[in-house]
Amino acid sequence: MVNIGIPMATLRRMYATMLKIRRCENRLVELLRNGEIKCPTHLYTGQEAIATGVCANLRKDDYVFSTHRSHGHYIAKGGDLKALMAELYGKKTGCSRGRGGSMHLVDPEMGLMGSAAIVASTIPLAVGTALASAMQENKRVAVAFFGDGATDEGVFDESLNFASLRKLPVVFICENNLFSTHLPLYLRQPADNIYKRAQIHIMPGIRIDGNNVLRVYEASQEAIANARNGKGPSLIECRTFRWRAHVGWPQDYDVGYRTKKEVQKWEKRCPIKAYEKFLVGEGVLSELEISQISEQIDREIEEALTFAHESPF
């Protein structure tokens, strides 16, 4: 273990997970640009630390509910890369049998109960699942991932209210990437304080750097432990930024809601590069090991693509 108290194996695994999400998304950019993948695809590039840090604390039988930007959650929870690629191609071997596409991934065996494009729609599903877990006393925790746009919806507060009232084992993870589609937060809400909404519902609420996987890991570890031990729900607002367009592979410079300078500013805060620098500095990984991990991931991605190409529609 390094001096921060996280097992070496966990530190290594989180790096591999973040890199797998990034390199998978980068490969999808090529496929989307070439028109090879047709389904609407919302990339997770730039937000890898959040799904990775949270899911590193979950058991296989814990529940995760995702959004239209679902690839990162699917991979971090242990989803099969071949089934993911096949789904994006509309193939029968896909995780949703080719009928869901990028926005509707599911893997019940790994605890990913589903993702949906309707904003905030999976938040109450996570609460309902947590209610079932509480009734069954099985110590399973439910995690709801959602964007800052979901906090504009009434069901967000309704879900927090009921979860707190019943002290349910659910953790609310807000991936605040500062935009709901093309509309910035300050044009939608009178105050930039999503995490403080937890106070109204008498539950812990914190804001953290969503690009720091170690901070995400530590914050979610405490929240998940509290949920599992009967102490009720928590809200974690993770500040981050998506590098790509709201949907598709471009970067939306031409749309007018954000600038190239702003995107480049966040790219310099790359969660993977920052974590890689930390791991090398602490002696957790060498440059050779990083290269080997990257090569192994690229092989897995190409194998998954071959599987998808060869599968029936």
C-alpha cells in the first residue's frame, strides 16, 4: 500500500479501468466519424475518474443505474467489452440484444440494471431498488449516476426526500459537467450549489473534484459504507467536464455554448494523466507497465470490434 491507504491492487485496477474507458471512447470517435456506428452515442471522455472511483468500492451484486452517457459506468462496473461493442452495432450478441444501442445498456449479472435517455428517469429506479434491498436486508447498495441537468427535474428532489425518509441504501452521484445539453448551469439554476440540496433532505452532501479519482474513491467509499450499514443515503457532486459534444464525436465549438479555450483548459486537467503521474511518482506503476496495460486494452478493444462485426444483426 502507498501512504494514502488504498491497496496497490486497487490503485492499479482503477488506472486500467480509466484507460480502458478512454481508449474505448477514442476508438468510437473514429467509428462514429466514419459512419460505421449509427446509433446516437454520448461519449464519456473526460469524466472517467467518476465512474471508476465509485465502482471500485462496489460489490458485484450492488446496483448501478446509468444515463444516456453510459459507457463509462458500464465498463467500470465490469461490463463485457464485446457485448458493449456488439450493442453499438445493433447486433444480437449485444448486452441489450442489439435493441438498445448506446443509451440503453444493461448487465444485470454485473449489477447494471439499465441506462436511459430520459433525464433523471433512473434516479427513482435506484431508490426503488434500494427500498427492496432494505426490505430484504441483503446489504446491497444502489448508486444513481446522473448529470447536472437531472437536478432540474422534480423527481430528483422527490427521490432524495423519500430515500432520506426511509434511510435507504442509495448513493446519488451527480456528474456535474457544467452543461445540460448546450445550456450552462447558471442559466438554469439561481445558485451553483447542487450538493447543498442534500441539506434540505437531511443527508450528507459534498462537492468534490470529479477529475481526481482518489478523491472520488475516498468520498464514495464513505458514502457507500454508510449506505450499506444502515446510515442512509448521500449526495456527491463531482465537478468535471465532457471533452466531446453533447452527442457524437465533434467538440461543439461551432454551436456557440463553449469555446475551444475552455475545452483545452479542461483537457490540461486530464484525470488520467494526473493519476498516471501520481502512480509513477509513488512507484505503483512503471512506464513499461503503463505501456503494457495500454497495449492489452487496445487488443481487447480490437477483439471486441471483431466480435461485433462477426455477430448477426
